[in-house]
Amino acid sequence: MEHMVGADSGSKFARATEYEFRHLRLPRTTSRRAARQLLSEHAEYGRWELARLRRYPDGSRKIVLRRKILRVQRAV
């Protein structure tokens, strides 16, 4: 898994948002229904969102999921 920092927009004092990435590779034999079910489970239970999906000419899929890293700040 990788970590990446992106900037949130919409605020004058935008804080950097850190994301955690997960890379998946599905073979060409994976049906659309099975791929959808897999991604739905990652989204629902792991709080992942689809960042990128690429389908290759051979039918395989490369999927990049991301989720925000929530930092808990200590209350003083």
C-alpha cells in the first residue's frame, strides 16, 4: 500500500489530505458481476473508493482503490 498527499480545495486554509492506496489486478476470467461485488465489498466494509480502473486489451483489469487516512489530533 502506498501513501499519497493531495490538497483539498474549497477552503482558504485547505489542509492536505492523505490517502492510502490499494492496487488490485483481476484476470480476464473475472466476470463483471464478480468484479462489481468485490468492489462493493471493499467500499462498504473497508471504506475504499475507486480511484482508477483500467481494462487491458487482454481483458484483465487493474484497479486502484483509495481511502482517506484519518489522523486523530490530541485534545489539549
